[in-house]
Amino acid sequence: MNFQNAVFEAAAGRADQLLSSTLPELVFSGRSNVGKSSLINKLVNRKALARVSAKPGKTATINFYRLKECRLVDLPGYGYARVSAEEKKRWAALVEGYFAQARNVACVVQIIDIRHPPTEDDLHMISFLAENGLPFIIVATKSDKLNKTELKAREEELKDFFSTLEGTLVLPFSAETGLGLETLQKVLENVCSL
């Protein structure tokens, strides 16, 4: 599977604008400012397929990127404090609308920041995925911000923390250095071919 062939397909600001789920979908979820756009751009080896915003909380749509074998689905980031309550409600309705439809979700890439414990919003999302039987992996971004000893320690802490989620991959990742990129690509290729 050649991730570099990804092209922007559509943006949906409301649930009724979502594309029909005609291909396996690789869904990217995480809080605002966790490095979701940077991860997607690294995955597809492009500088700006997914827009990296200087201001967190700017992705207010679900963005679809198409590959021959599947779609990449970029959900709006959650948990940004400076967004109005009304906008948060709209985002929640949009994301809930996405998951409420009969979608062909091959895998959710749940993104957290390796430098910090998972937030309440992260845990809420992970519980939602687990309770609904949605296949997911946890990708811990910003690994390049830690030294080797800190990285190893945080990796162990996260594995312990998520040990109740049997068989769930916790993958350290860096959009800067490419750490974890090859593993992530292999995992996503595998789930798309199931």
C-alpha cells in the first residue's frame, strides 16, 4: 500500500455531509495539539496534506483522504479549552454522528502525547472505542521530545496503564524522527487487507 498516493477527498462539517463508507477507514483521533496532522503528513510522506494549524482546535471538520485500498479519516481534535461550548457541541455531534453510522472502520489510531498521562478526554475516547468493539491502537506522539531513558520509562508506564486493554498496541511515535512510522504503516496495511 502506497500511503504517498493519498489525496484529499472531502471535508464534512455536519454528519449529513459524511461520505458513504465504501472503503475500509483508518480513523485518526486525538485531542487538539497532540500532533495528529503531523502524524498523518509523516504517514503519507507529505508536508501539508493534513493542515497543521498554529492554533489548536482549528480542525472543525472530518477530513477524508483517499487511497486505492482505504480512506484516512481525520476527526476534529477534542479537549481544546478556548473553543466555545456551542462549537464543542457541534464537534461532539459530528464525531458521534460519524460513529453512529454503519462505517467500515478498519482501525482507529488513538493519539496521545507520550510526555503526559492520558487526559480525561483521551480515556473517555478509549473507553468508547473499547465498549463499542472498535479496533484501535494507541500512538504516543512527540517521542522525540524525551531522551532515551525518559522514553523507555514512559513507554513502560503506558503499557502498564493500558494493560487491561488486552492486545492493544501502544506505539511510541515521532513525526520529527520517524520513530514508529514503519510499524504504524505495517499495522495499517494489515488491517486494510483483512
